[in-house]
Amino acid sequence: MAIGVIATITIRKGKNAEFEQLFTGLTEQVLANEPGAIFYALHRTKSDSQVYKVLEQYASQDALKAHGQTAYFLAASKKMGALVTAAPDIEVLEAV
């Protein structure tokens, strides 16, 4: 069964371009190297330009787990630490 994820990330003021560039590189890595990643896309909210939503879908729980353990995800997460105001809010969903 497919697993969905919505990650809400709030970025420090003045860090949007840096965050978007970093996330674009991460997205390219995910889609090129993770066959279990069905969908992985960054969106900025219209109500607050500092808040982003990452919409993700994985073929299985194992694919989601593998995503979080990749070297490129861990490296990007470390770099994002200086760009965000707090840890992301992660919501995991089951596909119906």
C-alpha cells in the first residue's frame, strides 16, 4: 500500500532562495535514485511565503524508510538545519 507524506517546513526570513536551491537538488536525487518514490515535490504556501509543504508518496513503508537513510537526504537535512525555524512537521498518510 502506498504511503503519503506531507512535510511542513518553515524557513528563516531571507533564506528562501537558498532553501529552494538546496531542495531542488534533493528532489533531483530522490527522483533519480529512489524507484519507490512515486512523487516528491516542494510547494510554497500562498498564505505565508516562509512556509513550504513537501508532498511525497512512496510505494511502501520500506521505500519511505530507505528515503530517510540515503546519504543525500541526510546531507541535505544537515544543511537545511541553518535555514529552518524548527524541525519539520511530518504527517504520514495511508493511500486509499
